[in-house]
Amino acid sequence: MRLGQIEIQTLLDITSLHAPMVEVFHEATREALDPYRSWLEPDALCPHTQRIRIPVQAYLVRTRHHRILIDTCVGCGKNQPDAPDWHERSDASWLERLAAAGYAPEDIDYVFCTHLHSDHCGWNTRQRDGRWVPTFPNARYVFSRLEYEATAQLGGAAFEQSVLPVAEAGLMQLVDLDFALDDEVWLEPALGHTEGHVVVNLKSGVRRAAMCGDLMHSPVQCPHPEWSPVWDRDAERARRTRRSFLERHCDTDTLVLTAHFPPPSLGRIVPYRGPGARGGFLFRYGE
């Protein structure tokens, strides 16, 4: 799609069935979900198992000056035993999708990670001769400084396999939460899911878009922004951040790009006027 002079493409890596919705959002009982089933099932909620369906996707952005990836999905060969669908994958079709879009890894100028969970930085690196090396050798990898420092303190496989090799290769660029690459691409803090989570904003002329990362995992969080998943590190702060984001972008022309909503995965925020929640929002898919 086009956003003024900016071109945006989605690059889907994998779609997984995770835990039952009520285990991800404790408020999401069968009865609580009933008003929303017509638009949650089957793409965001499996009607048979009640499990949440999670696509993992990146965005390929071409501005007037730069070729950018926003988030890099799960990757291949990564040690993730707690997520069987993601553990030591051998499916490299995500790179084939990048090639089909007309780009080699060497063509990417910047990689922006909204945060450093394993499904947002996995393709930062790939294995070569038994070592993890940056997938995009000519890119600057932009991480919020707060996110990097918190992730480094926690450690773990995702940091060691997908982040540390980028730093060791000298390709990492640590930035403030409100960093601006130029007048077309800039960050804003969206804290709560992780310590240094950011939204990536895009602008061309009067057209605007915002890639929200893990500010939301399911479209049911639009009518219920108070529902925080078990993955949010600071649930109360995440609730406030999510509601503020939805309020600011409701009934505007801002195109919201999501990491985990079903395809087409992008749309606009409008007031929710259906059964169930009052005073909430709805994600209206499409451009």
C-alpha cells in the first residue's frame, strides 16, 4: 500500500495458535467474548478450542530516503522451547517473501524493533558457520536505549541470539524513546508491555501511520483496552498506554499497523457501538 510517498508491505512470518484466550486475558471468559465472536472467529480466535490465533508479521517500509524493516518476527533456528511453533524453526520463507517484495537483506538501511521480545527481533540474525550474524549487514539496528538495557539485564536466549550479535557487529544504534530518523519516521514511548516499548510513526504529506508493536495483541483489546495479556510486564501502565493510544487515534486518518492482528493487519480506530463494551473502540480493517 501507499501512504503518500511511502510504500508499506507486510511480511508474514508465521501464524500460531497459542493458549486459550482466557489464559492470555483473564477477563476473556466465554461469556465475555460472546458479543465479539462474529468478528473474532476464526481468524483471531479459534471457535473450536477458544485459543488465541497470533500472526507474527513485519513491515517493509520504503520512504523517500530509506528502506526500513519494522520488527523482524521469529526467525529460524532460535532456541524457544516454551513456544513449540517457534522453536528451532527451519522455515526461511520470510526471507523469500522479502525477496519477492524486491529486496535482498543487503538492501535494508534500518531495522526498527518496537521491543526486543523473541517474536519481534528473531530475523535480526541468522546462523552462518555456526555463529549468529546480522541478517541485514548494511543496516543500522535501532533499539530504544531503555529497552536494550532492560533486556541485557534480563539476558536469555533472545538477547544472546538476536540482539547481542548485532551489538558485537557494531550495527546497533541506541536511541531515546522519542528518537526521530527524519520528518517521515519517528518513535514515541508506549510503555508497559516492556520497559522500553515504542510505537513507530510514519508520515508523508497529510497521511500518517503508526506501527503499534505489542501495544495490542488481539482486536478484542479495542473494545476492552483494560484487558492486559499475561505478557505485559507492567499491566497497569500498559492499560493506560493502550487507552491513550486508542483515544488519540480514534476517528482520525491515522492508519494503525499491528504486529499480531489477522491479515490485512492494518486499519483505523473507530468508536465501538456494538453489543458488549461501552465507551470502547473498534479496529476497522483495511486502508
